[in-house]
Amino acid sequence: MQTPKTKVLVAEDDANLASSLKEGLELMGYRVSLAKTGTRALSMAETGQYPLLVLDLNLPEMSGMEVCRVLRKSKPAMPILMLTALGSVDQKIEGFAAGADDYMVKPPDLRELAARLRALIRRTEPIELPSEELKLANLTLDLNRKVAYRDKTEIALTAKEFNLLEYLMRNRGKVISRQQIAAAVWDIHFDTKTNVVDVYVNFLRKKIDRDFSPRLIHTQIGMGYRFDH
């Protein structure tokens, strides 16, 4: 849960919406800084100590999508929630592919936005780990370094990919529904109308399964996913 001093960077060029977000989030205990352009948002995100970034998709000077891509290289663990007036599945998939951790259509409900931000903070807080590694077949997940290995090949993971893989490995052999995964990995307990789980499972497949054997991520049609060899 956020502390009263949790800082949030909101990148939004609509002055009225930016003011509304700032006022609402500050009433909920956040310290909010605003950026009106993509270049300004990138500069502030890279140089400031912001645990969270709320990022508009359509920003002047530099799009939110490009800001997200650049930040994923310089600050891969920074939680990013993307805002957009466009709510199509293709737009959402593109946002997640760029590195967004979550996605909301404008104007966002402030209570839901706050819930999403709390979830993002919890996902990046250090937790006490029962062991240093998880293993299955030739896959090893290093819980301290936040990387995976297959056949001794190191595989870099984003924070969300790591959380998803850890959850799958801890539940290996079980058929896990998309709703269970969304609740455990994204702390989302309501229907978001997105296929974020499928998108991130596909990200993982490309990294840990596509070029290796045996395949570990299995789709159970109509039920969800099973992680096993």
C-alpha cells in the first residue's frame, strides 16, 4: 500500500485532465508531478526518483509509446500505467508490447486508478523469498537476480514477466485460469476487458520456450494455462 509520500509522475498534455488527476491522487496521499510533453516526461522519469509513471499515449514532441520503449531500456523495473483515449485491443497489446505494466482508457475512474497504482507498487516491493532459485527441467529462475536461465543461457525478464513466471513455476503442474493469474500477478480482481494475461504469456513463450526444449507453457483450451514439462 502506498505511503503518504509516494511520488507519481503523470505525463498528460490535457490540462484539465492533468489537474484532475493531480488533485484526486494527492487527496489519496500521493505526491504528484506533471509533465506536458513526451520529452519532458522522459527527462523527469530518468532523472527523478519516481516509483510510478502514469503515461498518456498521445503526447506532443514524443509519443507515450516511445517514452515507454526508451524507459524500458534505462529503467526496466519502473512501473508504468498507460492512459489513452483509444481502447481497442490492438492499442492495448501495442502498449503492453512497448513495456507498459497496466493500461486504462481515459478518463480513468480515480478509485480504480488508485487501486491499479497500489497493485503496481506491491509488485515491485521486495518480498521475503523462501528460496533463492526455482527449477523445472532445464529452466532455472534466480529469485535474487531476477533472471531466468535455460540450458545455462541467461534470459532477461521485465518485472512483470518475472512475476508471471515465478507464479507459474510455483504452481507448476496445475491448470491455472486467466482470472487466477490476473489476480495473483496484476492484483486485478475484476474484468478489465483486455487480454493482458495472454499477451504476457506469449512474451514468456518467446523468451523461455521458443528456442528451447522441452516446452513448458501449455494452453488448456477453455481453462487457462499449465506450466510443466
